[in-house]
Amino acid sequence: MGIRYARTSYTDLASFADAAFDAVVSFMALMDGPRFDPAMAECCCARAGGSPSASPTPASSPVAPGWIHDEQGVKVSRVVGHYFDPARWVERFRFADAPAEAPEFVVPRFDRTLSEYVNTLTGTGFVLKRLEEPRPSEEYCQAHPGQRGWREHAALFLHVLAEKPAEKPASDSSRPGPASPTTSR
Ligand SMILES: C[S@@+](CC[C@H](N)C(=O)[O-])C[C@H]1O[C@@H](n2cnc3c(N)ncnc32)[C@H](O)[C@@H]1O
């Protein structure tokens, strides 16, 4: 069976029925859009047990981040500032190996704190199962020394695994319940 691709916003998945999917996976997208809370609410298109797994750039990468280098140009530390500042900003960058004539990337950024990510997810009703901050391997850093800072000083990614609990069956109100306790004086 082929894959059906649909183009829509992760803040509006109304075209999919609730519980239509086994799992929801988002990779490198949630940090690029506003309205994280409706995005999480829309994950109800996952079945019970389905997990939204997000991979935004981390809470440790807010506006005005930067590396401190030693005399050899090796990254020795990372500056983190404005962590709690909710202001949106626009990042402009070029990949180091891109041709000179390549246009720069212009990307809106919606930095969030770790607690905002986690509390929005759990506030939506998901149960947090696991957090990971994956880092490049030692072998990868040897082959790509410019990436070593993401192994030694700061996390580039935040991975979140959460589950939607099974819904409790509605209680049958027609059944007689236990007699209410009565008090007499
Ligand atoms: C850094 S790119 C990553 C693309 C891809 N996931 C990857 O790993 O190569 C972030 C993507 O998020 C998309 N995006 C931003 N807001 C979105 C939204 N509300 N709904 C769906 N995608 C969105 C952007 O259009 C962009 O393609």
C-alpha cells in the first residue's frame, strides 16, 4: 500500500479523525511554528498509546546563542542568554559548504523553555515516558570536528516520548451504586 501525503499545519489536523493513527512523530518542526498548545492538542489523532515525539532545537538554543572559541578555534563553551524571553525572532544562516550564490535560510524561531514543552504536553493529557538529548558520537566528531560542541557543551536536540492514556470507559449510571452513608443525630 502506498503512502498518502497530506499538506497541512500541525496546529490544524481536523481533516484526520481522532484516533486515526497509531503514533504521531514530529522531527525538527515544532520549534519553527507558533501555537505549540494546539499542535499538541491535535495529536489526539493518535490512538491510545500513540506517542508524539518531538525533536525541536533545544531549550538551550535561545535567541543570541553563541560559541566561545579558544585560540585554535575550538569551541570551549556555549553562551545561553534570554532563556525565559518569549520574544520570537528570525534566524538567518547559510550552511558552511553551500555555494556562495545560494540564498541564505531565513527561519522564524519560537524558542520555548523545557518546562513549556513538557507542561504543555502533559497538560494536554499525554503521559511523559522519556526525554533524550541525543549527541553526536565520538567517531562523528572526529570526522566533523566543527560539530564537537554539540557533544561536549550543549544539546542540539530534545526528543520527547509521551503516551496517550487509554480512555476510561464511561461509568454506567443505571447500575445501583453503594448506598450513600447516612448520618443521624
Ligand atoms: C527545520 S525544517 C525541518 C524539515 C524536516 N522536518 C527535516 O527534518 O528536514 C522545519 C519545517 O517545519 C515546517 N513548519 C513550520 N511551521 C509548521 C506548521 N505549523 N505546520 C507544519 N509544518 C510547519 C517548516 O515549513 C519547515 O519545513
